[in-house]
Amino acid sequence: MRRSLGVTLSAIALFIFSTVPLIFGTLAVESFFSSSSIPFPGLTIFWAVITVMSFTALGLASWGIVSGIGLIGLRRWARASMLVISSLMIYLSLPPVFIVPFWHVRYGAATAFNFNETARISLALVYGVFAALGIFWLYFFNRQSVKAQFQSAAIN
């Protein structure tokens, strides 16, 4: 059975979404290890957190790229990986959709009057898009026709 357009577009989306943390994680790790000393010695916990976050970003980016390659090859484990990824996207993106609109952040007097509302709405929309994509992927990769694509590829 041939790979559907939805599976191909999902793989492309994974490649695109994995590129951003891959770039930032690589730059952060490279800048951390290229410096001979910690720039602010009093903030060692800050640098430890940055390092852990950088390696986490690299790990998640690698997971996304490998899963995208698996989707292109219609590997069964890639479908399972997409179910986990989409569940994590829903779990991490849906609560902020409902929490962020109620945040109130104070900014300096030089900021525009409606900056707070614009930032909250924009951030809630970004989280909403990722939550919606996670819900779509969870539905899409559980459809019988998509399951059949991955099962027939395993037989061949």
C-alpha cells in the first residue's frame, strides 16, 4: 500500500518542527562548551538548567527527525511514536490555551497599551494550534486506513 498524503505531510511537519529545537539546542550546547568559563559565576544553576534544556531539545529534535524518517518508510514504530508525540503535544499545549488568557504581566511604561492583550492572545493561539495539531494527529494515526498502511508495509 502506498503512503498517503497525510502521512507524508506529517513527516514533513515533524522535520520542520524538529529543525528549530535542533538549531537552538546545538547553538546553546556549542556556546556553552566553547566558553572557557561560566560568564556569570554566581549563576551556575542557571547554566546547568540551560545545559539540561539544550540536551533535552536536541533529544526531542532527534526523536522528531527519526520519527519523520520512520513515517516516510511506513514503519510501525513510527506510527506508535506519532501517537506518543501527539499525546504529549495535547498534554503540554492544551492547558496553556485556557491559562494564558488570564495571565497578567506588568510591562514598563514604554510598552504599547494593548501589548499585554496581544501577547496573551497570540501565545494562546500558538498553543491552540499545537493542541489542535496534536488532536488531529491522534485522530489521524488511529484511523483504520492509516493503520492499514503501516501494517501492509510491515508485511512487505
